Amino acid sequence: MKQNAFLLILALCFVISPALGQQEASEPLAASNATPNGSELVNSSIPSGDQFTMVNIFQIAEENPLDPKLGYMRKEVISGKNASVNMTLYMPGSHLGAHYHSATDEIGYVVLGQANLTMNGKDYPVKAGDLIYIPPFNVHDYVAVGNETFQIMTFFMPAFDGKDRVFV
């Protein structure tokens, strides 16, 4: 069930959205397995080409351990012209910090664990299977709760450039 929801989100971001006119028909969905800065994405042995890029999020999590000093691991796993996907893993009790985005919509899909989402000063419990939509200018932060790692896949439209995160 969790995998079906995740696949639906990917389809919405990379297939349906471009088909609705957000991308010119002559342009591929993803030109290669490289990020905009030219670096290779992990899992380069998984097929990719002019029409798609595929990664395995569980392999990425295994190959990129949590940083105990930070309490989290954040990694861009796919980037296209109109959308990008980041994976973040949080140790229990850790968080990234309250922030907002001014130019990107954010959709989060909780893969593992539980967290407290603070959205504009109000708290909401989230757990594996939850899907969260956050429009621009909404201050948010996740704090991992419980005893297990909190894993969330974050989809950004348009693609996250690394600069559109304003900490408050």
C-alpha cells in the first residue's frame, strides 16, 4: 500500500504534471541520471534514459547514513525541469528547523516512523502513509518522535534549487 501511494506521487510529479502542459512535448522528462550541477545521482546502475530516471529509496537510505552530529540526513534523489524529490531521515528527537519556501510547493510522503509537524505554529502528528501538501510561505518543521527513524520523501514543484528554504 505504501509503495502504491509513493508510485502515485511520482506519477503525479513526473508524468501527469508535464502531460498537462507544464512541459513542452518535445522535451524529455529527465535527460539523464545527473543532477543540474552535473553530479551523478546514486543508483546509477538502475536504468535511466531520455524519458525517465528511477532510483531505489531504500538503497539510497542504506548508502547514506544519518549524521549523528546533525541528527538527520537529507539528499536530493531525483531532479527534473519541473519537479524534484528529496529524501530526509531523522533520528528520534531531531529536526531540520522551522522554515518556509517562497517559490515552491512541497508535498511530503511519510515512508517510515512518526513526527510532529509544526505548521504555522500549530502541531499535527504525522505517521507512515501520511501525505502532506504545503503551499509556499507556510512555516513548517518536522520533529521525529518515537523510537524509530522518521523517513520522509519531499516533492518540490518547481524543482528545489537549494536556495528556496528560508529559516525562521
